[in-house]
Amino acid sequence: MGILARVTSDQRYPGAARVSNPIRTLAGVAITPDTAITSATVWACIRYLSQTVAVPPWHVKKDGKNGPEIQSSHGVDYLLWKRPSREWSSFQFRETLTHWALRWGNGYGEIEPDQLGRPFAMWPIHPERVTVYRAIEPAEDAYGTVIETGDLYYEVDTRGETQGPRTILAAANMFHIRGFGEGPVGVNVISYAAQSLGWARAAQLFGASFFGNGMNPAGVVVNKKPLKPDGLKRQKAEFEQLYKGPNNANRTAFLDNDADWKAIGFNARDAQLIDVHQFLIEEQCRWFGVPPHKVMHLLRATFTNIESQGIEVVVDSISPWVKRFEDEAEYKLFGQNRQRLYTKIDMRGLMRGDMAARVAYYQAMVGIGAYSPNRVLELEDENTIGADGDIHVMQSQNVTLERIADGTATAAAAPGSTPAEPAEPDDPATPPEVGEDEETQARMARRLYAIEQLMGEPTHV
């Protein structure tokens, strides 16, 4: 019943979007995934996200006695961290799939199995070549993998009849990074952002045209005496030669034939051209979830908040893409007998604050015995110091209140001080002071002794 519901309720073509790209926007410019990236802000957003996701180490791990252990000898670990295929590095593979998912909504990579069905290589495939379908009857893909009714499968365009028909790949043999969406296929963000990006593209072209063709001051030449066509043509050519273009802007105009100049245009300040560009940078950043300071827009960034914003962008912008890669790899690359294996992209390097903050953090973690010196060196990508660096230490002054109360607490004396001698036990023959019994006096003596030991100096009452 579940398969039937999937086939009858879902689209035959799950990739269909609810919003179509009008190509030519209301601003009068065409916006496609290729033209959109000609905007400096779009380029910077995609470059930042794709490269940041591709940088951190990506390993296969398994939980051991002392925590997660990297399985460096596993074949999948080599594909993820070193070389997915002979033509693609790990960095290029992740960067490309993230880049495609940001521009087309989906990043695809063919998983090539070996003779035993284990992942042998991964090959990126451009999204324009891939169409996603839902099977209405059982079939097999190019590797012989069975596609059950209701399963997703992928058709890859081979680009030309000479290369053969379309290639069919089962979902198990396709590494699919899906961008934001509401179904098994991510939506094309460029289609949804077309009007915003079209506005930015139009402003960009207007600015180039303004400085390329504008004359300052802009207006008309009024000749008080009529000119013949040849004279008018010569006057126009001389005027454009002298004053047209950015290199000739703001030059003084010299007119003959008793002519006047009347300014009728506007300048960049009056048109708020710069303000529009500043606003459009933030507008484009919103579509990709990138803070403006990551695309070199530092208008509102300060020295007091730039570090916290840098950590915030890792949590809000990078983590979702990292999670997409981890989930897809764990499901597609280990098979059914996963043996408690999983993949992890280590983002701790991206979360580092300034040096003073890291030193304070490490001191606190070493002080409570959580980190050893070797652990600190590993987190800083430094060489360890051998077996002695694996010893965990802790301040001996850290004792419980109960031990202080019952007098069993001991602590190291302060530097340069002489530890106090233990108090002599109470003489049973000595009568207690007025108003105190023996039990109260003994308890106070134990407390004073414990405090004396902790402070490293005699306590006077």
C-alpha cells in the first residue's frame, strides 16, 4: 500500500518546480544560472559556501572505547578525504556539488561500484544532464541494480546520439546533494530569486552604461544660430570626442557658434546609484543565507562583533550543507551492513576564535582534567609530545564540601609556605568551654584544620 501511495500521489517527474523562471525579468534582463553568477555578490556567496564546505577533513569513523576512531584503512575514507576518482580531488568534488546545488538546486555524482558492489569512484554529473523520475514498473540500471516500483531513479543525458541512449542510474548509484526544497529534488533558487537578481543585474548594467556613455554635465547643446547638417555632425563628433566617457567626465565645455549648454540629466548621487548597489548586496545575500561581511560587504561590521559573526555563519550557513553530505554518504556508501560506521566532517577548525579565547578555553579544559596536553596539541594541528602528554592532570585544591566539613580534605600548600601541623586531638580530660559540648568543639576544630590546609597558612580565630 505504501508503494502504491507513493506512485499515485507523487509526481512522475519530482523535479518540477512550482515557480517557473520567466528568463526575462521585469527589469528587462535575462536571468539564468549562468547569467546570475556574473553578479559579484552571487559569485562571492557561491564561492564562499562551496569552498568552505570543501575544506574541513571528512573521514569515516566508528565509536571505540575512547570515543570516535577514524577508519583510515576503509575504502570509503579514501574516497571522501583524498580522491573520489582519478580526475577529482575531495575538495573539488565537494566544492562542485555544493556549487551546483546552490545554482540549480541539486548536485549529482555517479557512484561507480567495483565487482563486489562496493563504492570504487564518484563522478560529478552536471545537473542540466540529469532528470529525476519515479519508477512505475520494475527495471534495472546501467550497473544491474534493481529499481523497484515507486523508487526514484535518474536518467543522464549522454549529450548526442553518437554516444548512445540515456543512461539509467538507480538512486543507490547516485550521490545526490539536494538543496532547499519540499520534495526529493531541490528547487532552483535562481528561478525563485529571478526578479531580485534581475534588479541587481539591471543596476549593474545601468552603472556600466552610465559611466561608459554619460557626459557630465548631461544635457543638450542649443545653437542660437542654425547650422548646416555637416556643421551639426562635426559639432556632435567633436563634443563626444572631448567629453564622452569616464576619462573625460567633469571637463569644462567650450562651445562656439553662440551656443548654450542646458543640463537636463542627473548624476549618480541624485540617482542614488551607490545606495541601490549597497542595498542589492544584502538582498542577494539573503537568497543564499550568507552574511554580507562574508562577501566583503563590511558596512555594518565592527571589530567587536566580527568574530561572533564568523562563528555564527558556520552554525547557520555551513552546517546545513555539511549535514547534507554526511547523511547522503552514510546512506549510499556503506550498504546495508554498515557495521556502525558513519562519516563526519570536522568543522572545529572553522569554529576557532581568537588566540586569547582559545588559550583560556584550553586552560580551563586541562584544569578540570578533560583535556591532556596531547589533546590540545592535536586540536591545534601540532605534533604531540609522546606518552607523557597523554596524562590528565587536575588541581588538587578541588575537593568536595563534605570532605572539608569532616576534615578529610588535604590540599597542596601555597608556594613558599610551611604546611601547618595537624592539631592535637582533644584531651578528654579537658572540660569543654562554657556553652559548648565536646561534639561541637571537635567539629569546629576539624573545620579550622581543613581551612588551614586549603589556605596554606594558619587560621586565627
